Amino acid sequence: MYIDDLFHLNNEKLNEVLGNALLSYAIIPGLVGSFTSNKKGLLSLNLSLFLINFIFQYITFKPVVESLFVLLMSGELETNLIDLSKATAHNPASYNKKWN
């Protein structure tokens, strides 16, 4: 199952959680971070552009696509977005590495 298929399950809560996770853990730190940082180990500019193009072509969930568009086309990023792009977000508290 592809990510866009998950968005088309018409589950608003799942769409919100998946969209936020995709933006917070993958798109902003990885893709946008590769444009705003010169740290070694981030994605190359060519790969970032390819993945952004892929997102615009194949993900149709409007909030994710619009958020990415605004991030890329805005002249200045807010301070919290710059901080998020420089360091990955912490794991959510609901993630538990141990099985009960």
C-alpha cells in the first residue's frame, strides 16, 4: 500500500496524524533541511529535488502538498520551521520501544 492510498481511506484522524508525521519527520527535516543547511549527511540537492517532484506528482492529499508548496515558495521560514529543518523532531511520547 502506498502512502497516498492511506490518505484515501477517508479516515480524518489517520490523515491528520500521517500528514503531520510525514511533514515533521521526513519532509521538513530531510528535504527542506537539505536546502537550508550545509551539514554533511543530509540528502543531496539533486535527490531532494527529485523527491519533492515525486511528492507533487504522486501525493494528492491537499494539506501535505499545500504545506510543502508554502515552505518552498515562502521568502522566509519561521524560526520553529528552521529549527525543525536543522534537527529531526523527537519521537512522539506514544512510541514505546518495549512490548508490554
